[in-house]
Amino acid sequence: MPPVTLLLPARSRLGGDWPPALSSVLGRATRLPSGEAGERAQLLRHFDLLPRGWPAAALTRQADAGDAGTAAWVRADPAWVRPEMTGARLFACSDGVGVAQADVDAFLPALQPLFGDAGFALDAPTPSRWYLQLPRDTPLPVFVDPSEALGTDVFDHLPGKAEEAGVTSRRWRALLNDAQIVLHNHPRNAQRIAAGRPPINSLWFWGGGTLPSRVSTAYADVRTDDATLRSLAMAATVMSTQPLPGRWSPPTLSTLVDLRSVRHMDEVALGWILPAIQAMGDGKVDSIVLDFEDGMRFLLLRHQRWRFWRKPWQGRDTAALAPTAAMDPRQ
């Protein structure tokens, strides 16, 4: 019987109430030690990279084009930033902007000389993922993943914001400013707006680094529609990597199921978690881990159904969920 892990969005992003059946199950489950919040931390709980870091650009480049090699890479994804009275907010990035090949054909020739003068090569093997290729020893500032910045003020996440200002940070901020000017003045954006689509008026730099020497995971099967997770699975030579199916189906291998894009509680619970629990009760699944993006985690085991004295869990942290790191979670 294989173990299964379900990657879930943060609880605050799940609309709707917790179904009573799920609340009862979680009330009897073992609460695992909370992990760090955020998409990056959630994925790194399940994949081990050597050397340590988060070179998402190199990983997705290898998956997209197979030519990451020994160069350094930075994602320079198309983005929509909307100015406001007190700043500017990141509204969409990459797939969320709705980029067509015609957009790539229009914008990239205008941007490539700008980055070429800096010694970087810009291209886009797929419309929603744009890449900068850099010499391997290029110093990089701290970049913030777009998933952490969506809906927030971009000035809080400028390159190098998390570190002391320096030459490297200033260089990347200058490049970003120049790119925004090019995009703002480009006639393709007027065409997009006239067609009812948001402008591509900025880039989002993130995921800088070189291809890891080793990526490993405990899973033999990964089911996801996410490019970053898919690239991690490919780098780890996972036996089976496939798109997220439309509904739960019992696995035959240790499986990681990516449900982070599912944002309604009924769909998550009734379509995935409860059917997985039923499969565990039928002896088709050994164990289930629920890993929320906010860091909360549960371990579900078949024998926990006998913990009838436990109160249903209502989606809040509570001391009543006692077993954590110091205890054997299988008790």
C-alpha cells in the first residue's frame, strides 16, 4: 500500500466551510510539526536539493528546453503591475497574465538589446516563462517568488530588498526600471488593452541560480499542473510525472498530489481528501499526509478512526491536537 501526500493551498485561500466529515477525521489525526509557510518552503519539504538553494529558473529551464547546462539562470517573467496612490501592486505574473506567442514575438525583440548590453541573454522557450541566461559567476541579489508577492506592493519585493543595498541590487533595479519603460511604451500593450486583456508592463525576476548537482525525493509518482513542481520531479528522475487528474484515483506508487490550485473547500474535501481517506480504509493507501501551504500538516492513518474521544477540528490551531514531534505519530 503506497503512502500519499496532498499538497494543499493555505487554509486562508480555501473558500467555504470545513465539511463535518473532514473535521471529524482531522480531529482524530496526528498533527505534525508545522513547517515554514510559503510555496518555496512547501515544495522543499518534499525535495532535497544539493547544493542548497532555490534555483527554480535553472530547473524549469532544463524542463522547458533541456539546455540549462552550467550557466546561471533567472526567470524574468511577464507581469502586470497596477499603479496605486501609495505604490504599485503585482496583479498577475507568468501564466496569470495570459501571454500569447504573438506577445513574445512583439516584446522580446524590444527587450533583448537592453539585457544584451548587460551581458544577459533573454529568451522565452514557452510564452509564459521568460529566461535570462547569465555567466555562472554572476552575483545575484535576493529575489522574491511571484507567489509571495501577488497582491502586494512591488516596492516591498524589489531585487535585494531583503538585504543591504549594494551594487548588485542597484544594477537589477535599474534593469527592471528600464524594462518597464520599454514595455510601457510598446504598442503591443495598447493592442492587449483594446482586446480586454491586462498590459504586460513589468517583469518579475526570481529563481536565480545554477542547476543543482542532485535533486531527490521520496516519491515515485508526482501529479501536478505546476511547472516548478514538474521540473523538480524531472530533476529527481521520478518514475511517473503526470498532470493532475480531474478526480481522485488510488495510486500504486508513493505519490505526491498537487492540489494548490484548487481553492474551494468542497472540491478539496469531497473530491480528494475524503476519497483518499476511503481508499485508506479500503486498504489501498498506507497513509495520507495533508500539507497546507501555510505550514500546517496532518498525518492520517487507518487506526485513527478509533480515537472517538477527539473533538472535530474546526480549521483553527488548537492545543487539543496534541501529538507532535516528540511523540510517535503512529500511536
